[in-house]
Amino acid sequence: VRLKNLSMKTLAYNATFVGRDANDFSLPEGNTVIIAPKRETTVSVEFTSRFLHPAEAILLLISKRVGGIGGATLTFSLKSQIKHIEPAGEA
């Protein structure tokens, strides 16, 4: 997910996953996202597949106030798609 900060102030967000398969999604770099003024950042979302059915969750980025300024809450709909399956190794 690519995020841009068009303001002159630093923006910070707390990330939360909600929904049926929220536990299957995570942010490998932690649940706090900070975007410097006039910059952009990429947030990687990691998915761990436990079943063959598509997984669904919502990524909420909830603004934290930094220096008196807060950003809008951002919402992203996530849905997995299984494209390739490899057999597990023998025990």
C-alpha cells in the first residue's frame, strides 16, 4: 500500500486489521506507520495462508496526533487469492 503525505507536518497511524480473517494479515514492520512531510511510504501487508478459500479483512490506519495535526482514518479492503500450491515436504 503506497501512502503519500501532502502536508507540511509528519503523519502517524496505528494499523489494525478487522474482519473474518484478520489474524491471517500483518504488517511485518510493525503496526505504526509514520510518513514524513511531503513524502510517501510503502506499507507491506503480509498474508499467511491457512486455508484454500480466499481470506478477507479490512486494514484500518487510524491517525495519531503528531504536533497537533492528525490525518484522516484510512480504510483498505484486503482479499487474498491463491494462485499456486506446492506440496509440503515429507516428514
